[in-house]
Amino acid sequence: MTQSRNSFYRPVVLFLCIFCTSLFAQQDPQITHNMFNKFMYNPAVAGAYPELHATLLQRVQWVGIDGAPSTSNLNAHAYVGEIKGGLGLNVVSDRIGSLATNTISLSYAYQLGLGTDYQLGMGLSFGLMQYGYNGSWITPDLTQDSYLPPENSSKSVPDFGLGFYFTSEDAYLGLSATHLIPMEVDFNGTSKYNPVRHYYFLAGYDYDITDEFSLRGNIFSKTDGVSVQTDININTFWKENYWTGISFRYEDALCFLMGFQVAENLTFAYAFDLVTSRLNYTTNGSHEVFLRYSFELDIIGRGDTRYKSVRFL
């Protein structure tokens, strides 16, 4: 009887923990390839590089736990000379338990050349966030929980972002904010979700060991004003085409990264997160796959003042 109760209440508690976290204090999706996918969180990255960048990322978090987070991201951005800046499209789909969050946004970033060695991007994004609840929860007494949204319900609200992105030949620094104007999502009075403004800090430095080998250190930090999550990373590159790396996420995971250039314009990368929190007893870790295709468009002009030697691609 005791074993039967445990088998019932364990998924119940897990569901409530995941759902309550999602409904009241959900952070933006966490990714491990943050140093390669900066545009996902910072609109000022749009047009920072000479090429058009198209990126696809898929993350499966906490494998082995039912209802654990899963995240997909598709984005593309390029510099357009006529408007002296970059345009970008960003699509994020995030699911935790029965709650799904889908975001689509457009970005513009003015790219200001600061002499021949530095560049400053200043970006804005505007889009829509859709929150959907497509599950059903039956309480132990076999009744519908009145505090949960109706099954298969969804609501959408506008979403705004702001960012700054500074680059030189060997370093970058970024500051950004998502959900700049938080708006309450009301599921017909049964439950409410309050998106929280998030702040991001990005920084990295490239150090050449030889003509073929280089070390690239990165830091990625985000906060919702209540908690802070930080990744400290170092990657080793060989001929700019192959790399391995390791990241440490405080009180959460030790992450292992590897990647290589599949073809002239196509890059593949994979990351595995070894969970170091108490969840390591119930999960086999997290997996993340990253693909990027970059190419120059002759129809898109590039201003003469833009800095063209950014190495953090």
C-alpha cells in the first residue's frame, strides 16, 4: 500500500513543482550554446556580422523526468546597408509540463562603427508571446482543479526586448532585457501568469595560442530580479573549424561541448549537461543540438564603417 501511494504521489508532486514553477516564476529558457546563439536573447546582435546567420537549436532538458523542459529556437539575422543596421527574426518554443510558451519577434539593430576596431549594436525587438495549456489535471478525488486553466486554452500578449552589443576583434560584451513591458496573461479568471522581465549579461575574450589554436572564454548570466543563473565557459578551437569546451553552471550542471564545420557555411555543435543539482538522482542529463548556416548576400549592402573582423561567430 505504501509503495502504491509513493508511485502515485511522486508524479503528482513532480507535476505540481514543474507547473507552479512555470506558472508563477518561470525563467526564460536556458541553453548551453549561449556563446554561439547570442541573438536568441539580445536583439542588438542582428547584423553584427558580415554574413546572414540562420540558426536552429533543439534542447531536451532533464531526460527521464516527465514534463521536463524542452526548447526549440529558430532565428535568422543579417545586416542591411540601406538602413545601417541589422534585421532579424526569432522564434522560440518552450514547453514545461502542460504549459507551452511560443514567441515570435522581429528585431532591428543599428550597428555603429567606432573607428576601425570597434562596433556597437543597439537593438529593439517586438513580437507576440502565446501561452497555451493543453493538459488536464484530475485531482485525487477525480475532480477538475478549478485553479488550472481550461484544457487546450491559450492567450497571447505583446512582447518587447532591448539590447546593446559591443565587439572588437578579440572580445565582445552584451547587455539586454527581455519582456521589457511585462503583461499579465489571464486565463479567463481561472489562473494568471505574469511574465517577468529578464536581464542578460554576455562577455567573451579570444586568446590565440598559436596560428592554429585559440582559447575562447565566455560568461553568460541572466536574472529575473529574484535569482541569478551564470554559465562560465571555455572553448578550445583548432583552425577555427573544430572545437571542444566545458561550461560550469552554478548549482545546476557541468556542461560538455563539441562542434565542427560540416561544410563551408554549415556548423554543427552538440552539448551534454551533467546535472549537479539534486535532480541528478532522477535525470540522465540534458542534450542540446545546434546548427548554423551562414552566407554572404550580395544583394545586401554593408556600410564602410562597419567592423568586419568579429571572430565570435
